Amino acid sequence: MDHLLSKGFFPRNCGGHPSVAGSLNSKKQNDSMKSVGKYYKLDPKKIPQHVAIIMDGNRRWAKSRGLSVTEGHQAGAKNLTRIVDYGQKLGVKHITVYALSTENWRKRTKKEVRGIFNLLVKIVREKKEEYKKRGVRFFVLGNFQAFPLRVKRAIGEILKVVLKHERMKFNVALNYGGRDEIVRAIKNIVKDGVSPSKIDEKLVSRYLYTNGQPDPDLVIRTGGEIRVSNFLLWQLSYSELYFTDTFWPDFGPKELEKAIAEYQERARRFGK
Ligand code: FPP
């Protein structure tokens, strides 16, 4: 199957969730559409360009297994690289994940934050070359200047990787808050002396960390909470929101396909 995965195409009759796959199972649709997806029939023309994820539930996942918080985040980090790989195979062009909010950074214990930093450094070191080959460009959203030197160095190394063919942007939100991002944008607009008559939505977007990237089409939150928690407040104005009780470490390829299948069933109206 892996050679099929790497081409981004899967067999047509691959089953899947009855409510979604069933509705796409009609002969007419089979004839007119080559589907992607291993578990659900996904329309390749409607794969969300940008998927943003609030990865919640690492600690509860660990607790339910009698494991430590660190082990929960380790499982979360492993799942993150799995989902980035799988998202790329499905044709997603931008993945943004919420790894550390401004609140997490201030309020979680030093030990826990250190554990998350260690995982970040590990991902960056282990994946740098592979991401370069696969055209995955790494970005950080948020203020990481206050991080320990070794973390800043590791981030700096991956940020300066030059890609021949960029295929995907992988944004990791670290010490990130949506309101903080907007305040920072306002300050920079003022600092740059932009005249009020020149300020419009496009200009504000350019001053955000996501400058130049499309807004998320689909925002996924795992772990059962139904809120956006200060994530991409400007950018998610028209995003489709998907919530699941599944804890982040268990949110695997099948769950990602399920979220995309539901997204494909929704009619996006953009206010029309
Ligand atoms: C939310 O679950 C998760 C986090 C605050 C940290 C996310 C970190 C990772 C997925 C691993 C490291 C990845 C990078 C890129 C550094 P939670 O801890 O709030 O769990 P809970 O809701 O069960 O308490």
C-alpha cells in the first residue's frame, strides 16, 4: 500500500465510514472522480489546502494509561509527525499545529515545558533532512525569542533550510496567542507608519505570522473541548470547525480522513 500512499492515490473501493463513503459510493461519482484516501473516499479536488489543528488531550491520554505527562507529550509528538506525513500524502499544502500557547508557556510547570522543548528539538533534528527532501518547509508562529538558547538554535537551523521544491508548509505555533498576534501586527503597522487609508484586511493579514499563507479551510480540535482557545483568531473567520473526543495521540490517519470527509460534505458559503 505504501507505494500507492506515496503517490497520494488509493484504490477506489476502499470502504470507510458508511455515512460519508456511502453517499459518495454512487456509480456516477465513482465514474467521474478518482478518490484519494485509504479509509474514506475523498475528492482530490476538495482536499483542504490548509488544515490547522489544536492538538489536545496528551495528558489525559497518558493518565488513562497510567503513563507520565512526558510520555503523553512524547506520544503526541510521534503522532504529529505521522499526521504531517499523511496530510502531505493526501495533498494538504499547509498544516498548522498549536504546540504551545502563550498561556501554556506561562502556566505549565517548568518540567513540562522543558519536556515539550526537548520534543521540539528532537523533531527538528530528526526530521530536518527528511523534510528538506520531501519539500516540507518549517515555520514558527509565535514569539520564540524568549526560549532557551539551545531551542532557539534548533529552530534557527530548520528555519534556514532552503528547499528546491516546496510542497508543504508546516507551521508550529509556539508561545502563540491569537490576540497577541493581532496586537503585534497593530504595533508593527503603527511602527511602519502605515497611513490609515492604506489599512485593509489584506494588509493586516500580511502583518500576521501566517503572512502569505491562505487561511485555514479546516480547523480540527481533538480531546473533547469545543472552543478555539485563542488560536488563529483572525485567520479562522471562515474556517470549517471539526471537534472530536479522540485524544491527540490517537488521532491517526483514519481520523484525519474522517475529518476531511466531513469537511467535503459541508457547503462553504463564505457569508453568501
Ligand atoms: C495539549 O494537550 C497539548 C499540548 C499543550 C502540547 C502539544 C505538544 C505536543 C503534541 C508534543 C510536542 C510537539 C511539538 C511540536 C513541540 P494537553 O497537555 O493540554 O492535554 P490535556 O488536555 O489532556 O491536559
